Amino acid sequence: MGEVRLEQRGRVLTATLDNPPHALLDAGMVDGLDALVERAETDDGVGAVVLTGAHSERFIAHYDVGEILMGARSGPSVGTRTASASLRAVGALRRVHQLEDALARSPAAGLVALERFHDVFIRMNRCGAVFVAALNGWAMGGGCELALACDTRIMADGDYGIGQPEILFAFPPGGGGTQRLARMLGSTRALRVVLDGGPLSPAEAAELGMVDEVVPPAELLDRATAVAERLGSRPKRAVGAAKRAVYEGSSLPLPDGLRLERAEFLAAAGSEEAARAMEAYVEATKRTGELPGYDRAMLDRALSEGTFRDPDG
């Protein structure tokens, strides 16, 4: 069973995904990711999370095919409508905490594992901490889907690939790959990636927009940590609000998405933290006669320290 090893420096929590010898994603790894997301949600000292792999050439190879096979065989073969209804039922029952363990030991175990897998990724998208994927090597299948659930992706240059090979096993991606790729790339390019099933090189993935940066392997963790430190210095309440507005609002009809944005804006702007920041900005404007937001260094300092000050103090 895989594990997620954690190390915190400042506001950045580095999570190393470790499952020798093949670097597969499995139930143990999902347990570790669940605990990681809970800490990122509840610990005010965590502003960002960097995810990377322990394997020298793999971020995550893919989800353990043996586990998927076991889950598929744990229940009868069903059609799409029945599967959808079953997932809704299991999702509702999982909300009753005492029932989840019992369900995991029942013929519905495969459904429970799939619902839990998705739940972890959705919580990442709603969390006030920023998630940075530092892709140190191959990221296929569930590894690609984990990277897609992060807020930004930085990949090491090399003879590695990222992609969704599930179609080669006679089923589509099941961990969010189709939906996150479609929102990221558009439906035409997303479908091409999913139907092909083959890996994209780091350069191809960057050109397509699946990863944000490609860097030399020796610079990967330093670059990912620098991005995490910068984005993780933002107020967590505002980060969570922005992520929910983007991830959830972008898939809604425009009026509904705009309403969600307004709701997140009003809830965050009314907080004491936002009031203090706005008061400091107004006071700095009066004191200097300039708009401090146009001074990048001052704005960065304000975000990290919670106040707006003159460069000379």
C-alpha cells in the first residue's frame, strides 16, 4: 500500500507520493491524499501543497489496474443508468459516517472507492490552499488525473509522458480526466487526448496547455516550491473562494456562474481579514498619494505581511 510523506517548510507542505516498486496510485495512497487534503483544509499554517513522486522517473505511473479489476468484479455488470443511480445511492449513504466502512466491505466496495477518489479531488478544488503538481516523471491515468486536480502543473523535462491510457483497457477515464481536460483544453482537444490513449511529452503537454511549465529536472522542486510560496501567501479564504468560483462557476450557465462569483465575493469581502487589508490599502494611498497596488513589490509585501507600507517603512 502506498503512502504520502509530508514535510512542511514555512507555509508550503511538500507531499511525496511513495509506492515502490512501480509508483502506482492505490487505496493506501488515496488514504494519504485524503489526510493531506484535510490538513490543507484545516491548518491555517498551510498555504500551499507541492505534490511530487518518490520514484526517480515517475510522479504516479497510473492507478493500480489490479484494484480496478477487483472493484469491477465485486458487483454485477450494469448499464450507464444503473451505474449512475448506484453511485448516487452510495454517495448518499457515505454521508452517514457509520455506513462507509460497512459499504467498503460490501459488493459496493468498488463504487465506494471511486466516490472517495473523486471526493478527494473535488475537495482539492475547493480548498483554500494552493496545490502545485511537481511532475518529476511519468503521470498516466490516475496520475494524470491527480495532476489535473492540482491548481498548477510544473513538469520536469525528459523522456517522460503524461496522458490518459484508459481507452486502451476498454473503458474511459474515471477519475475526472474527461471533465477536467475538457474544461482545460476544450472538448475537441480533450477528446483527442482521451481517444488516443498515448502519452504526451512534456513539451507537447505544455504546448497543449496540460502543464504550465517545463523545467530541467534539477530545478523542478525549487521552481514548484517558489510558485507554491508565492501563491500560498494569499489569504486562504480568498483563495478558496476564487478556486470555487473558477472550478465550479465555469461549468455553469453564465448567469449562474456570475451569481456564484458574487456570492463568493460578498462572503469574503465581508470578512474581518478583508476589511483590514482594504483599510491598510486606503491608508497607504492617503499617506503616499499613490496607488500602492501599482507597485508590485509593495503589493507582494502586503499580501505576505497583511499590510501596505512604504518601501522605506
